[in-house]
Amino acid sequence: MKQIDFKNFKQYTNISHETTTVVDIRQGFADLMYKNVNGIAAHDLAFRIYRTEEPIVLNEEEEKIILQLAENGLPIFMDSLKDNLVTTDETSE
């Protein structure tokens, strides 16, 4: 399983990936998902992203939804998102 912190999202600032800026993308990303992705799983995930204060744990379906949505965006955002996905310790859940 993976987790991601949408409140403290590390966004690359250039193609070299040497520098980042930390931004809160919860509302913007949740809005993008809410407006552009069909299905109840995406609906639920959009509201979880919007309402969270902590990193959220994603199952495989949710990770796939997020990655597919990011692929339609800017390459710098797609790279940033992939690098913000962190593998969790599945035994702690």
C-alpha cells in the first residue's frame, strides 16, 4: 500500500528535480478528481483528500485513480506525484 501527504506536497520546481516547494494541493487535486473522474471510488477519494489533515493511505485502486489523473496533467506534476507516493508498512494496519 502507498500513502501520500496532499497537505505537504513536495512539488518539483524544475526539470532537474533538485529543488522543491511544499504546497497544499488538497482542494485543487480533489476538485480536479471530483470534476473529471467517474465512479464512487473516485468520489470517496476526492472527499478524503479534501478533508484530510494527515497523509492518507491508498489501496491499489485509489493509487491507480490518482496516477491516471496525474498522467493528464503537466509532466512536472506527474513526476512530483509519483515521488510523493510512499510505501507503507502493511503490517501496522
